[in-house]
Amino acid sequence: MSDDGTIRLKFTGSPDEIDSMLMREWIVTNGLGGYASGTLAGIATRRYHSLLTASLTAPRGRYVMLSKVTELVRVASGKSWRLGGKELAKQGPEQHSAGNLQEFRLEAGIPIWRYQFGEVVLEKWILMPYRQNTVHIGYCLVEGEGPIRLKLRLGMHIRTHDAPLGPGPPEEGYALNAYEGRYEIKAPGMPPLRLRLVGAKRAFTIEGQRFADIRYRIEESLGYEGQGDLWCPGYFRVDLLSGQEAALVISMENWETILALDPGAAFKADLARRQRLIDAAHPALRQGAAAQLVLAADQFIITPVERVAESTRARAAGDEIRTIIAGYHWFTDWGRDTMISLEGLTLLTGRAAEAGYILLAFARHVRDGLIPNMFPEGSDEGLYHTADATLWFFHALDRYIAMTGDRMTLRRFLPMLLDIIEKHLAGTRFGIGVDPADGLLRQGDARLPLTWMDAKMGDWVVTPRRGKPVEINALWYNALCLLSGWLKEEGQAGPAEEIAKLAARTRESFNQRFWNEDAGYLFDVVDGETGDDPACRPNQIFAVSLPHAVLEEDRWQKVVDAVRERLLTPVGLRSLSPDHPDYKPNYRGDLRSRDAAYHQGTVWPWLIGPFIDAWLKIYPQDRGKARRFLSTLMGQHLQDACVGSISEVFDAEAPFTARGCITQAWSVAEVLRGWVKTTEGDLW
């Protein structure tokens, strides 16, 4: 990786490279929750792979609007190639191989492919203009005389992005309208998809046909429907001379917006915006792998266009609405993930104003002392089944105030924060409430998992953890200490003292109840349905890592040692110790198999952040060792899986294969935060 963060992957044309190209993925996003994504080979392996997944207003949500473009190149000699494929014979089927891809690079976060056909070298790039449901696919003849002809055949199945593949597009296809070089394709009940080709001798040929039984290998491996059909309305063609460019524009915007910015200008504007993002970030994040992760962080911060009513109310109050997508492709915004990610994604990247908008957005949705656990796809109403997201809100607010000094927002929130504490003391939804016997926070609902270990399959809650979980009480104590301090700073000495007494009681009970003397670390849950749970899990690290550590300091070392010895891997922390009978080394197979392993050993990279926090509390001068915990995530992993980003989870054993979402908000956020925290010297 270069100093400017560019990632370059070279290919030789060997057939052995095709699997590598299929396992590596790319993604670009638009700041609205929409995206374009695929494999380096150009072969879709997931139902989510598309060239335009648009984020539409409620109740639609995200829709796949254009699945693929098959690209054929014909050079002056008359020979033809398919991008990413072998030379095509005059007779016979088209074949995919690694044949003509010479290089893939991520340049300022923009994916660029370099293909070679004899003396001809062609480059392709893909980007989404910011806050538009638009994709530009650009082509440039960088070497060779030309002219060459590009033939771009469309493949479509308009559907919600997580819909099954099987039903396929309608038998009769979609309605196509064409006029003055502009093309519109419309599915029933949907706004039109608009297309425009920019370049020399461009044309469109209507040639409706259906491509049947296309295989999606990752969907198949996960136990989902793995085959589907696409409909083709026809193909574009355009000629290129040396140094010339052409571009296909695919959009859900109106024509005025589409025509306002030609593809070349859009490319320059996007590069300039990306450079500003890097320039605004913490100095430790402005070069190399860290700069690339700043751009990856940008993909999660969105304006949720589907929540029209909320956006209208926010703007009326002089605010904006922002939120954080938890992961691509299938997650929406989750309260817990958002609050954990806030510091790394926004505050350390110079986007404090957006951090404030995010906090305000979730504050508007507080109900019965809880912030939403998540917002379902296409909905503006949240679901509240979480015991920890609200406590993470206190932590995120603390980081925001420490970075910005925004006391006005703090004062605005104080009555709400006091009400949250009162609701927890009295007891709120899902059995969440303080046990008056010891001051510890308990939770439990037989129907739902309420902690971050939230796998559920039908009626089976895999890790119920009903009772008093260790990290919930560490977060509860931290929240009480923060609120007491804020009240005192704002001159409310009486309420501050009352909250401080609650915190002191919580701390006393925690240290009496959670310490497992026989094991030398903390119980994961006390007063659970089967008693106290001695499983060695990473949740105990929060008793040390949070700013107000609930655990007595003389026990910190033992907890950190236990986590390091049993749970630490090169890519994060295991969710369960390998010596536990429920431990699962691999996260793969169908949904039930994956849910059974999700928090039963599977490695979570976001947990490396709190581990580094705890490590540096014990070894404050050993930042070099702490940084080495990030070396794999900031090194080789950025060239694997989703190039330039960090995956959701990994298998619990070597080779620690990346799994789950290809790019996850809290994975990126906590690695960025860890990188800044392990930087020698004060740069900001």
C-alpha cells in the first residue's frame, strides 16, 4: 500500500487467480445507504451484488435496479474479449477467467480495473456521486491506437436488495422508453431507472432476452437460493480512441440532476471530496492504510432518505439527520453499533457536526428510557429490544463532548438522561431494570436476545444471557459516573450526589458478585437462569476498558491476561474461549449453523478497540505492542475480502477467514480509534 492509501493488486492472467478475484469484493456507496458492489472478477456471487442498489423513500427501502453490465471489447483487428474473460472465439460459449485483468486498485477509495488485450490497455472505474442514487461506470483507452468498440449488455432484476433470487424478473420484461440519447426502464409500481451513455459513436440496440439460471455461489454456500434469472433490454455500444473516455450513467435521479454533471466532472468532484475527508481527519489517519480506512468510514455515515417525516422535523428545528449503517450489504442502522462507532467514524475523522446530528437523531427516538436497537429496512419506526444501546449512548455522548466541548447539546440532553436512569431504576421494557437488592442491572425476555450477543433463529435464542450480564453492568456504572459528573459540572449538586451513590453501590455489588476466584476472571452473567455463568467471553474486558472502570484495579491484570491468552487472535477477540463445550471454530454453512457459531467462538474485530484500551491502562507506555495487535487488520486484511475495508467477523481458528458483512461500521471505527490511541506523541 502506498503512502496515499492506494491499494494495488497485480494479476498475471493465470487461471489459478480466478478464485482469488471471486473472493475479493469491492463497494462504493452514496451517503444515502445505497451502494454498488461486486467481485473483482465482475461475476456476481451474492444476491446483493449490483451496479446500482438505490436507497428509496419509505416504504420501499433499498432496491437492486441494475444487476450487471456484461462488457465486450472489440479491437481494430476484429478480435473480441470479454472484460475479465478469455478471448472469444467466433463460435462457442463465453467463459470467465482471470485472463485480461492486469491490475485492480483502490485509488482514493475508487475501484479501478486495468485490462490488457495484446497492445491495448483499458481502464474502468466505478463511483457514486455523493447523495445521489446514481452510478457512473467510466472507461478509458490508456494504451494502444484504437479505435476499440465497447459493447455493454444490461442485466436486470428489479427487487428489494435482500429479496430471494428465485422469482426473477417478469416474463414480459420491463417497459423501455428511449428519446434523444436518454433511456428509461420502468418496473410496475417503481420510479424509472434512467440511463445515459457518454462517448463517441454511441448507440443503443433493443434486443430483449432472458438469461436463466445464473449461479450465485456465496448465496448457495450460505444455504440460500443460489440461482436466478436476469432480463436484458438490449445493449449499448461506444467507440474509444487513445486517451478518450466513455461512461455509462445509471440513475434514479431526475434528468436535470443527471445532466448537471458529466462523468469526468463527477470523477474530479468525488476525488476532491475524498481528499477533503482525509485532510479533515486526525493527523495519524492521513496516510497509508489509515487514510484508506477514513474513506471506508465515510461509507457508513448516511442521510436516511426513507425517514422523510423525521428529516422534515429535524430541518424545521435547524438540524440535519444523520445515522450510521451498521454494515453492508444487509444491515440498516443499529443503535448499539452506531454509538460504539461514533468516535471512530465521525469524531476522529473531523466530522463532529455529523456526530451531533446522529446523537440528536437517536435522542428523538427515546421511548421508555431506551434508544432503538434498530430501524428495519424501509421503516421510520425503531425496534427497542436492547439492554445496552442506551448505555452506549452515554459513552458516545461523553466522547462527543470531550472532543467538541458542546455543552449546549449536553444541557439539552440532561433531562432525558435523568429520565433514562429513572426508567431503568423503576424497570422498563423486556425485563430491563435495576435489582433493588444489589443495584445491579438485570435484563431478560424469553423471546429476545437483548445484549450484543443477539443471534436468534426462530424461537431459539442462542446466547440468551438473561440475568445480569457483565458488560451491561460495566456500562451501567460508566453511565452513572458520567451523568453524575455532568450534573456536578452544570451546578446540579443534589442530583449529582444521588447518581454518585447509585454508582458506588453498583461498583460494590459488581466486585462482590462478578469476580470468579476459581477461574481468575469475571463471570459472564450472574443470577442467570442456571446460576452464575463462568464462560470466558470478551464481555468482561469492558469492566476494565471503559473510562470509568467498574472493576477494582488490582484485578485488571488478571482479566486482561485471561482475554489475551484465551480470546485474542490476529484479527480481534474470540466471542468464547476454545475450552468451552459450546465453542464453534468456524462461522459458515446455513443460517442455523452460522447463528450457532455467531457468538460462540467467532472472532469480532471491533473488540480489539476495548482490548487496546484495557491493555494501555495496564501498560500505558507500551503503545508499540498495542499497535501490533492491529497489524493484520491494518495490513493484509485490507487487500482481502472487501478490499480497503474490514469485515464483520472471522473464523475463530487459522487462517481466520473473513465472514459476515464484507464491511462493518464498528470494525472500521474501532480499528481507526485503536490506531490513533497507539500513535506515539500528541498529534492533535
